[in-house]
Amino acid sequence: MKTPNRSAFTLIELLVVIAIIAILAGMVLPALAKAKQKALTTGCLSNLRQWGLAQTLYLDENAGKFPRTKLPNGTPGVSAGYNEDFPKWSDLSGANALGQGTDTWFNNLPNYMGQQALWKYQANPTNFVRGKSAF
């Protein structure tokens, strides 16, 4: 009598393989999460280093004078309801069109890092939000 050729897995064998894969995935996923967090931390530290170097270069070229932190109220080119603590894209762009705000950190320091000034994102703020930049 001939025994039939067996060409398929049994249910038990299939469940054992799935269980082994699940155990391996359970061991690997935490390591991947740690690696991802380490990569994000490294990227953040790199950005901070770039800002620090840009600040140092700015100070060297401007006799130790720090850039301004914001556009003050009453700056030409900003809207009537402008609030210096909550500037709008249009205010940044309008002030820059009149030559104002070029000495602020967010418009000046990116040039030292090969990036564009903050006011240039006004045309398409999505690039600022989703783009990869030091901001």
C-alpha cells in the first residue's frame, strides 16, 4: 500500500511557525523603537549644534552683537493688529519687503546654515511644517 505524499503544512505546524515569528517580532520591535528614538535625538542635537554655530558666525561678523529675537510692534510693513509675540506669515513677509527684520535670528541665522529665511516660507507654509529643516 502506498502512503500519500504530504505537500501541505498541518494546522499545528502553521501555528508554531506563526508563534515563533510573533516571539521574534516581540523581541525586535522594542529595539527598533529605541533606535528610532536615538535617531530623532541625534537629529535634534545636530540641529541645535547648527543653530549654535550659526549664532557664533553671526556674532563674529557683527562685532559680538546678538540678532534681535522678534519684530517689535510698529515695525513698518506689518499689519495694524500685529502682535510681536504671535507674528503672522504675511507680517514677516511684509516687513521683509520693506527691508525690516533682516537682523532677526529667524531671518538671518538660517543663511549661515544653507537654509532659507523664515519669511520665505510665507508663500507655502506647508514646506515649513512638513519640510526637513533646522527649524
